[in-house]
Amino acid sequence: MDTRQLEYFLAVVDHGGFGRAAEALHLAQPSLSQAIAGLERELGVPLFHRVGRGVVISDAGTELVGPARQVLRDLRTARSAVDSVRGLLRGRVELATMPSPGVEPLGTLTRSFSREHPGVTVGAEAAFTPDEVVAQIRNGVCELGLIGAPEVPRPPGVQVHELESQEFFLVGAGDVEFPEGDPVSPSALAGARMIVSPPGSLMRRIVDDVLAAGVDLRIAAEVAHRTSVLPLVLQGVGLAVLPAGWVPLARRAGARIARIEHSAQLHIALVSRTAALTPTASAFLAVARGHRPADYLAQIASDSRCL
């Protein structure tokens, strides 16, 4: 077994088949199939079941995914360690992020990190729940992850580094009717059209609480991709409740904002694997540890003065 075989194996897993994996590897498909067959002979078990023209990973293959990722990551760690001795830090840091933390504080963290380490690429994988972030870390897809939750998350099997807590704001297009007040009371939302995420998110819970209080508002759109919420707001489809990290972006796009009268906060943390981190991930974690909770309203004022 060699690292080339493991890289090919993971490519088939990640791309869902031999054809797409071969394209991603810039390799002829027969060569890829031959390499996987050799790995299966060496291990004495099938790693994939051939079903029609496709493949399904076997139980043995599933067990190999985590160790294979760890081997390749350890190899990259060794290479990065040699570079760091020479005073260089280059390569890639891989993290998973939920949508709202993927706006802020990811933007601020990446800016600070890139200034200190311009030779390192930051790769951000998508995840929609804290469990998905943690799963990607445990499976070796990423070393770090950004989680946003109603309470400070404490998932087992990872280290948790608290970053900041964000209030929630009501956001609307600049040319649509907007409720009076700052903060906006639930009763002021009567008759409003709202853009929401599916049940389960904290943003949706706030809107559901307003509905439960007997306020007659309407759900104009329900979108699973939370990054679609602000564009729909700017199109005038309706109002939305968003964490503070979205506020500078919304204001720069011409949206109106006001605090919403609700006690909820989005608690954001960076989580990391418990095993030794690569030099690039360690450097990103060091930047995160120096992060100070942002005042996003002050950031808006600062941006305005620069215009």
C-alpha cells in the first residue's frame, strides 16, 4: 500500500465514482481502476461494490476512509514541518464552516491569516449543522471548523475555542416598507413578508416565536441555502432575520437594518481535532485565538466614514 493508492481511493470516494475521479486526477480511468484493484488485492477485501455502471463503497472501504485521510494529512504535515524549519509556511489549511460563521468571523479570520501567511490557501468546506462540521473533522476531511449555535457548543471528540456571540437584526431592502423601532418589537412585524430558512435554524426560531405570539406575518420564501437569504431581501421579496455578522455586508448593499427584540444570540466557536494539527492549521488556530469579538455596528460606521 502506498500514498498514491490511498489518494486514488479517496478520489473515488469523494467524487462518487471512477469516471469523475479519473477526470479530477487527470488520469486514464483504466489506470485508476488498476490501481484500486491492486489495493484491494493487497488488502484482501473489496473496497467498492460494482453496481451496474457505478460503484458503492463497501464496509471495508468505509473503514479505510478515515485512516487514509490521516495518512495523507500526516504526509502533508511532514512536508509542511520541513518547510517551517526553513522559515516558510505554505500549503493549505482546511476547515468546515456553517453558513453564517462563513460570512463572519471567517472573513475577518481569513484576512488576518492571509496577511501573516500569504503562501497558504484557506479551503472552506460547506456544512449546515454543528454535527456536520464535527463529522468532517472526525472523518479527516478538515482539521478545523466554524460552528454557530444557540449555546456555546461542546461536541465530544473536538477542542472548542469560543470566538464571539452575535445579536440578531431585521434586514430589509432600502426601498420597501420597514417596521418602526430599534429594536423592532414582534408586534411591529404584523403584516410583514418574511424570508426564512427551514425549521431548525436559530434565525427561523425567532420568526416562529413571533408567529407563536399571535403576530400575523407571512412566510414569503423558505430557502435551505442561507446565503440566498440576503439576495432575496435585496430583491424586495421580504424581510429577514440575520445574525450581526451579515450586517456590514447588508448595509453596504443598501439594506435597512434594525435590532430585533429577541434574546437569542448566535454563539460562534472554532473547533479543532484533538490530534496534532498541521503547521498551517496550527497557524490559523493561533490567529483565531487572537480574535476579538467584533462590533459589527461600529464596523458599519467605520465603512461609512471611508466612503
